[in-house]
Amino acid sequence: MKLFFQFCTAAAFFLCMGCAHTRPVALSPDQLVRIADAGAPALPCFVYAKTPLTKINQMLKDAGARVTLEAAYQAAFEAVFETLPPDGNTGQGFTTMKTASHYLRAILKDQGVEDFHNYLITTVETAIPDGVILIAAVRRPRGCRDGISVFNKFNFLARETLSPDDPAFFRAYRMDVDHAPLDTILDWAALPVECISYQGYQAVLLTLMANRILANRPDTGYWQQERQWISGDHLSVLMEQDIKISQRLGLEQGVIRQQKKFFP
């Protein structure tokens, strides 16, 4: 339950305080289209550019994305996009990765993914006190839906058997206790918690992740970044990602760095 309370507390704090102190970033529609296929790392660009959900939806359509924000709302929340309030809140935001994974699976099912049950969203929450979280979309092998046996993420000598009722089930694991491959990373990002602190941009995250899953391009580089994150060097991971996205946008300074909250 520790993850649940940490995430809820941080999300509530940043919802009330964080967005009021964000520095708007000027990005053109053409720039945003360039990162339409970038997955979860693109989320801060939309948040800090204060991009309306209707414009994000249109941008995804223009970029030829298989999953639009409109489709994600219908599949995940059974909500009609045209009737949403401007902030996209229908009272169905997630505060746990179990709920987030449920929404992601609903979107994938709607897209015709037969093994939609095998996908989930994972987190490493060690840096939540610093306002950032490591999040990933993974594919887990068949037969692991109800439970897994793994080594503890923070104590590799300890074995544990986890069910979906355990928050630790929703962490990424490279292998199980028998050293058989477990999770395949399909999308991941280091994100400011404020970027997922309310439903509208949670929906954008789900949409970006769903599109990356459908592209089916595993990212093996995640595991090294996760080790760096757990070791306490999470800001370096965040900065590297920010630089990569800013280069795609043609910016001299990353959108997260421009917020002047996380880096000296």
C-alpha cells in the first residue's frame, strides 16, 4: 500500500500546487506532430505547452496515430470525447498502476489486441519525494496474469511471489526467480508527477503508450536507466530524456529544464 499512498499524496500535491507554478512552453503544432510517435517521453511537452486536449486529439489524427485521444476516452472511460469538459475530467483518474493498467488494456482490447491482458503499466516510485516517477508499459508472458515469482526489486537476495493485489506486481522485472525472461519494455519515461496528476493528461499518457505498444518496438535500454534511477541518479535519467525530446523539437533547452524545478 506504500506505493498507493505515496502516489496519491504526490499527485494531490502537484495537482493543487505544481500546475500553478509551471512555466508555459511555446511549441507550434508542427513541433508537437514531430513527437506524436515518441510515446510517454512526449507527455511533458503537451503538459507544459498547456495544449488543449482537442488539439492533442487532432494532432494525433494528423500524425496518423492508430489510437487517438478520442478513441482512448471511449475505450477506457466509456466517455464521448465531444462532451468532455476542457480538462477532460470524468472522475475516473487513476491513483494506482492496477487501475492504470486496466484502462490501458481496455484501449488495447478496443484496438483488437488479442493478448491485451498481458500488458500493464509499471513504476519505480523511489523518487516521488523529488516530484518525479519512472513509468513503463510492458508486455508480460502468458501465464503471469494472476501472479509472478521474482527477486525483490530493491533486495536481489529476497524472493517474493506477487499477485495483482500487490503494488510491487506493477513493477518491471527483467526475469523471474528461475531466470526466465519476464517483462518486455515497449515504452517508458521519466516524468514529473505533476504531468500525470489529473485525468486529462493521464488519458494522453495512456494514448501515447498504447500507440507505442501497437508499434511493437521493444526498448532494451530501459533496464540500465532503471538501475541508474534506483541508485539515486534519477535526475540524470530525466535530463537525458529531456535532451533527446528537445533535440527532436529543435529546442536549445528541454521543456522540463525550462520549468526550473528539477535541475540546478
